[in-house]
Amino acid sequence: MHQQLYGEDNRSEIVVEGAVLDCTLGLRTGELSTLEQGYDDIDGKKIANRLDIGEECIPCFGKCSKLTALNAGQPKDCIPNLVQIPWIQVATRNWVREERALLKKALHFVQWVV
């Protein structure tokens, strides 16, 4: 079953598995993974939704500039402590697995683990 993507949530703004993620404090990017779903895709890639959160979906971003500063300048690895709240700024009209689809402008927040 495929959804028709329309309206303000146009196809080019929908996020799919493998999308490049970055953190304003991290020193490298990572790829988004989606939770198992198997039926909504764009060009064979699973569409992400606002509940694709947690360590299984969001990767480590390498060394963390905030944690390095808190660690007397010694490089410290990013250890995401992902707040289990959904992504924000998500689709208003398109749904995947009974949740709103993820858009390129979406944001997610983490807290630092020292």
C-alpha cells in the first residue's frame, strides 16, 4: 500500500531511510534508520515517521564539541541520550505507520551524557 504524497508535504521534502543527519555539536554526520514497516516507500527506500527515534534510528555523531569543552578540552565521543519524544516540524498531511511522515526540516533533541 503506497500513500499519495500531496499538498504542502511534497515528495521532495519527505525523509527516507538513509537520509544524512547532523548534529550542531557533532563532528560527523550519520544516516537515519527507520523502524521496520515494509509498505510505505519512495523509490524503494522506507519513509521515516516522527517516531523513528532512539539509538536504533539515530547514530552517534563522532566527537562532541560540547562534551569536549566540558572535559577540559580532551576529545569526548558523542553518546546520544535521546529524549524519547517525537521529532518536531513534521508532515501535516502524510502519514506513515499511523504517524506523521518526517520532513527535511524536522528537528529532534538530545541531552548530553557526561
